[in-house]
Amino acid sequence: MKETLGTTDSPGGYREVEFGPKTLVVPNDWSVRQFGEVFHRRSESISDEEGEPVKYIGLKHINSGELDIAGYDEDGRGRSSSRVFRESDVLFGKLRPNLNKAAVAPFDGICSSDIIPIYAEDSTLNNYLPYLMHSKIIRDRVVSTMEGTNLPRTSWDDLESTPVPIPPEGERRRIADVLSTVENDIQEADEAIEQAKKLKYGLMQDLLIKGINHDTYEQKYLGPLELEVPAEWRKARLSEVSEIITRGKQPTYVEEGGVPVLNQSCIYWDGFHLGALKRLDSEVASGWKDKYWVKNGDVLINSTGKGTLGRALEWTKESDTHALDSHITRVHPDESVLDPTYLRFYLESNHGQKMLYAFCVAGSTGQIELSKTDLQTMPILLPPIDEQREISEAFYRANKLTNVAQDEKSELQELKQGIMQDLLTGTRRLEVET
């Protein structure tokens, strides 16, 4: 964060205020108002008659915890049950409010009926509103008022009756400025992530087809793909250059203790998400065969389900500490001819994914499955092992740039959540010029 916070003790002391079932301590010079007294739901309609296209925002266009929209449809005219919003309104998702969806509208348009456009007439309140909507005060309230089992929703009636702390005008302007600075830093981190990803995918397109320092190329068919690749590269079936290709096993899970089990929720292109680990009963684990235990140098591939199948990572940690469930395929390359890091990035590349889906995937939409037998026969491009390692090193460096930017974004998001809670409750006060 580029700005240094100037903080001060509350000059008039604090008082306890009830916020629903909870009690908060807020500064004495802050007011406590019902949400609907200072913020308003926009209730405008749009004609169904033909006219200029009107941009449309649905819940899919709002990411959890983010203030910027993630996209929009060019024309929403003619959609049933839509609401008008205006530029700078906060678009709050009332469906599954636990997902914390509230974004600032960058233009006029219409939105889903599961979104409530909210605004304030006072500009300092309107700038303060986006952060309030992401605060723990509002999140706790809307989650506690959800109704419905499959499609839980909150309502404007519940929201407008929520008590909220309102700082004096000068302080809320400073709060919005400080949090906006952090938000800008997060956006810069997002841009750095995108630039690093472009570099990485550019390298994939270049190095996995053109290689390093080659003069002679020839056409090679890789299944349905025709590629111009270095003449000295060869094709091989994955089984010919791997020591083992096997699927995990369906575990018996326990709540606590036991042995950690990797599942598909652990494997993303940006790294292992080990918070999603499950646990296998230790007594059952003792009877599992060696092939179900993860080894250093394994490449692990998600093997079921649309949207998850095909994600792959290399396991670089200690061997035999984690087991595999039945939805992951374990490939252990013969490292004398196939570098595991090269294989991991090869599978992430465009033609690697095309080969996986062309050769190895069967089943209906939503129930697709990676065939171990077909994976064994899948052809891959094989540079000399030394060149594979050079390519892997280039990918590793590019991937590290992405990870550094993602770590910076995560740290900024944690900072934002921490200071936002303190600033919006007055636990931390800002100096205001008089």
C-alpha cells in the first residue's frame, strides 16, 4: 500500500451498540442509522420496446469479494425480470449472499433481478458504500437473513432495516480514499498477473513447438494436429516414456487425524491448494498398495468432470506422505527421457489439452472421464532431455513471476479485509484535516 495511514484515538470515546444479535463498540461521534435511511434501492424500469442495446450484468459477471465487474452482455433488452442501474451504483447479489458479491457499476444498464442496485444521494456516502457492502457487518447480516434451501436469498426488506455505523463526512471520505488506494494496488497486482500469464503462454506456444536454437523443422502429426516442429524431436506414446500410469483409489474419509488424501480440489494450474485435503483412515491406509501413494516427480492429473479434468501439477515434495483418491491419475515419467516439469507444462499448453481431450476423454457433458488406457497411448512431442530441462527452466521462471504477483495480490486482499473491518467500525481512526 502506497499511502501511510495517519491514525488517532477516538476523541470522544466509544459506546456499545447492538447490531442484530451482536454488540459492537463504535466511536461516540459516529451515528448509527438503519441502512435504508441513508442508502436507497434503485427502482426504475425499462421499456420492452426496441431501441439502442442496453448492457446487462448478471451474477456471473460479479466475482466474490471484488469491486470491479468481470464482464457484461452487450444487450439485455427483452430479458424478463431485470432492474435498471446507473453508473456508480453498487450492484449487490441477493442470491447466495454468502458469496459476497457487490460491485460498482461502471456504466448505466440493466441487471438480473437477483441483483439489487443500491446508491446514496450524498457522494461521500456513495463512495463509502462499496466497502460497507463488503464489510463483516453487512455480510453477517445478509447471511443470517437468507431464506431457501437450494437457492438461498436475502431481501431488501432485511437489508434496509440493518443498523450500520456512519462516520462523520470528513472521516468517511478519508476511509474511502484509503481503501480505494488499496483497491488500486490490488488492480495493479491483477495486471501484473495477466502480464505474467501472457508471457508464460507465449513461451508455451513458442518453446513447445519451436524449441530452442533449431534451424531445421518438419511437419509431424500429433493425433489430429499437424505441427511444424524441430526435425530432431520425436513422438512417443506416454506409456513408452513413463514408469507408471495409474489412478488413485476411493478412500474411506475421516474427520480428523489419518493420512492426507489429494483430491481434484487440490489441483489447480496456479499450484496445489492443500487446504482442500481430506483425510484417510490410518488403518485403511496401511493396507493401500504403493501405487496409490504420491512420489516425488509424479505428474498428477485431474481425471473427471467438466471444468476440472485435465488440470495437472508436478509433485515436488517428499514421497509417500500423501495418498491419491480415485479421481486423480498419477504419471511417473522415466526421467532419463521425459522431464516431469516439461510434461506438466506440456499438458497445460493448448495442444497438450487438445490431445488429452481428443485421445483420452469419454462420457457425456458433466460426466466426462479421463481414460487411463487411452492416456497410455497418447502421443507427445519429445525433445532431447537436455532441451526439455532448458524449456522447463524457462517455464519455471515464468510461472514464478505469476506466483509472486498472485502472492502480492493475496497479501493486499488480506490487508484490505483487516483495515476495512477496523476502519468501518472505528476501531482504527483516521486523522482528518479541519
